[in-house]
Amino acid sequence: MVRPDEYVPTNYLSVLIMVIVGFIFGLGGLIFGSFVRPRFYYKEKLVPYECGNEPSGLPWQKIAIRYYPIAILFAVFDVELGLIYPWTVGFSGLTSTGFLVMIGFLLVLLLGLVYDLKKGILDWHRR
Amino acid sequence: MVSNNLFLEILLILIKIAVVLGIVLLHAAYTVYAERKIIGRMQARLGPTEVGPYGLLQPIADLLKLLTKEDIIPLEAERLIFLVAPLIVLTFAIVNLSVIPFHPSFIIADVNIGILLILAGASLAVYGIILGGWSSGSKYSLLGGLRSAAQVLSYEIPLGMSLAGVILAAESFKLSDIVNHQAQSFFGMNAIPQILGFIVFLICAFAETNRAPFDLPEAESELVAGYVTEYSGFRMGMFFLAEYISIYVMSLLIVHCYFGGWTLPGWLLTIFPPLKFVPAPLILLIKVYFFVFLFIWVRATYPRYRFDQLMSMCWKILIPVSLLNFLIVAFLKRGGF
Amino acid sequence: MARPLFMSIFLLLFLALFLLLFRQKKVVYQFLVYLVMMVLLGIVYLFLGSEFLMAFQIIVYAGAILVMFLFFLYLYPEEEFKIQDMRNSTLIKTLIPSLLFVITLILILFTFDVREYEASASVYSVKELAKLIYNQYPLAIFLLAFILTYPMIAIYLLMKGSESDD
């Protein structure tokens, strides 16, 4: 293996080029389109859509807090996923402690999820 | 000398990318046509017939129309974010193609963490949805973006969990290793021993690509067009192109992870030996076409879910089931099966 | 030769983004700059030789935890963020600890002899990493499970608190 202070990840070059190509593809379409598309703007056209009415105020109001638990639960389970992946790849090298600790980890998290579901966090029609 | 090599290498990569993008974009364009035609037939209509013979030039006409449409930015929009959001979605949809092998020896980026890069790309593409919905300055976009973001985020977890079962079976993140492991296994494909994981993955693939029956952004009766409401012209086209590319990414992932990619299971070959002479890309192509057809078929068949049903299905059914699938695979593998 | 070049580019980018972060007036743009920094940090991990850590950084930090922050945009209108002017007094307060951090980092960089350093195999290989963390530190993983259940209970309390104004 190469020393860490001399390592350059060359096989990721193609991923980088793919990112650049993807970006240029979208941008190129927009730039090409800007030559051919019409520009005929007036104020009524630029008003956001609201079923034909005049929009009543800006949209950025306080929206239901119900969506926020989903973001938090997602973060929790994403950390869990990040910890599962090395466990799955190094599976054959694990001792029985290493095997059982992950099973316990998953069961504790499942217990937490069951707690949240029992308390009705993710029910939309509670009342 | 070194720079010369680097230049050649970059040229080679660019040629590979051009081939892959050409094939996938052509397929994505004609999937739109196939979808309209198939759904039309299923609903006893004809579908597009006007442009070209049998309407075959319809995708090109659509592209030209999208390019020449006006590009409207609403007055109250956050301009920069509004402009960047579709680019984020399209870029990360395209990047996912770079780690998927199309042939035993054809892959753009042969990296050790293939599947994880796809998951990373999916989690970064969510920003396009959230920011696009937030910056439009319209109430429908805001709510639609929030709903789509919540949907995509929720379904990423059972998706990752069921993928963990596949990774555990092969003990590698590389898709080519996963395919080779399936070819050597007893059943020949992961879909039979991991049937629970496969079903969960299939449902999540529909939800991740915002397709029917989970196409909440297109729930016209409630949200107009979701986070795409204020987008017009080529920007809207970028969102839709990204959707169709990610249909192909998801179909390729299903085929590689659960149906053995370009290999056929051993028991099938012993029953019917002439199948050995079928070339590998043809096998892959037929399997992928089947799953793309399934995406269209489901859209024509199933009614749309309500948002609360969608969320409770994910958290109450899919996540526990995918955990169960993972535990079964882990215990079976530990037991030596 | 390529590596020092890339590393200095990353250093300059980090410094530029750090200054850009404090110059933004709107919270969304601060989020965006922070997101770019998170992804760049993942690429720095890649240069340090750990592919898995890059994926973990992008999936968990850039993909999950920042999305959690970003959902705050939907909770409050923009005006409520504007009450605090983040640009002058806060900048000086936050500059002091970060400058201390940068100075210690530079000190370590110049006093530490890199040639003595031998990376363990767990840096490169995910298999070795799994052996290390799951076989040798099982208690830490198990404790982490309980730490992760803490936000799940916190959600219930949060929802219970906001029941009245919902």
C-alpha cells in the first residue's frame, strides 16, 4: 500500500469528471436554450401560481412541525446505516462479541422506533 | 511523459462517459415515449401518433419544445437557489451512473465503495428538491418540496437496510463483486433467499424516483405540481430527465443486486443449456427493460397513495421488515448457510 | 507532486469558504456554504486514504444531519432569523477559538515528523476497520445505540410541547 502522505486517489478521477460532465450537460442545455427561447415578461406572468388569485402573502410561514421528527429520525437511522455497512463488509472477520453487539444495537434502535410509533409521532390523524 | 499519460486517461474516461450518457439519455427519452404509448394502450387510447411514423419522433419534438419555452423566474423567488436546484438534481442523477457496471469489463469508475457512492448521490440530490421547493416563492412549491423531501428521506432508510443484506451476502461494496457472488451462490440470484429485502427495495425504488403510486409531487388535485410548480422550460425538463435517468439507475441496481446482473442462475442453465450462448449485455438489457416496463405498468395500474399512508407504510412496515430481512441474512450467514 | 498541490487547493478553499460563511446575510446561503464545506471535508478524507470515511461523511453529515438543520427553514419564516446580526460581534467571538485551532494545527504540522508515521491497515481497508471497532470496542457501539435513542425520546417531548400551537 502507498504511504498515506503520498496517496492520490486516481481511480476517483472518473467520478470527478462525471460530476463535471453532468453539470456541464445541464448548464449547456440552459445556455443553448437562452439563445433560442423568447423573452417576453410582464408583471402578471412572474407572479407565483395560486389558482388564478392574487397570492395572499409570502409562502414562508410557520409550517406544521409534523415534518421535523422525520428529519431527526432519518438522521438517527442514517447513522445506524453508516455503522452497519462496515459490519457487513467485515462480517467473516468478526468474533462472536462483534457479531452480537450489532444485533443488540439493532434491537435497541428498533425498541426506540417502537416507542415512537406507540406514542403516535408519525400518525397524521391523532385527534 | 506523465502528463501525456494523464491526458490519454482523461480522454479514455471521456469516451466511456460519452458512450454511457449517449445510451442512457436515448433510453430515457424513448422511455417517455414508451410510457405514453403503453399507458395509452392500457387505457384503450392510442398514445402519441402525430410526430413521425407511429409518433416515434415525439421525444425530439418534446426536447425542442422544452428548449424553446420561456424561462420564468417568479418575482419572489430566491434567484440563485432557484437556478441551481435543478442542476443539483440532474448532476447527482447522472453521477450515479458512473459506478454501475454495464458489462463484466465496462465500468466508468471502478471504486471500492460503489454502492455507497450511489447512496451518497441520492442523499445529495435531496437538496435539489428541498431547495427548489423552498426557493420558488409559491405555497404549492413549498409544501410539495417539503412532502417530497420527507418522502425521499424516509424511503432512503429501508432502501439502505435492504441493500445492507445484499452487501452482507457478498461482503463487498462493488457491484461487480455482488453480481459474481450471486452467480456462484446456490440459488443464482439474491431475490430468492432475500425475497423480503427484494420487495422492500422494489417499493423503495418507486418512492425514491417519485413515481406512481408514490408521485405525491404530481398530485394535481392537492399540490398542482409539487416542487416543480414554478419551473418552466428546460429547467422543468431537467427535473424530468433526472427522474427518468434515476428510473434506469434503480432498475440497474435491482437487476445487479437481486437478479444477478449479466449472469443467469446455474440451475436455469442446467435445465436449458442453450442459454449459455446468450451474450452478457443482452441478458442485462432484457432484465432492465422488464423492470422499466414494471415501473410503467405500476403507474397504469395502482391508485395514488395518500401522504399519511405513505409515511406510515414506510416507518411501520418497511423499516421493521427490512431489519428482519437483514437479521435473517446475518444469522443464516453466521450459521454457515 | 500532485498531492501537495491538491492539499493546498483544499486549504485555500476551506479558508475562502470559512470567510464566505460569515459574510452571508441569509441562513440558506450559510447552509449552502456549509454543505460545500462538508462535501470538501469528505474529499479530504479521500486524499487521506479512507474511502469509507468519505462515504460516511457525505451520507451522514452532508446527507442527514444538514438536512435536519435545513428543515428549520420550513419551521420558521426568514424574518425570525434576521433578528440576530451575525456579522460583526459574533464573527470576532467565533474567530478566536477557530484561530486557536488553526494555530495548534500548524504547530503540530511543523513539529511532527511525517516519516515516522505508519498508518494502520484499518485506515485503508473497511474489513480491518470492522475488525477493529466491533471486536475491540463493542461497549462503545452498544453505548452509541442508547445515545441514538435519546433523540427519539426527545422528539416525543418536542411534539408534546408544541401540541398547543399546532
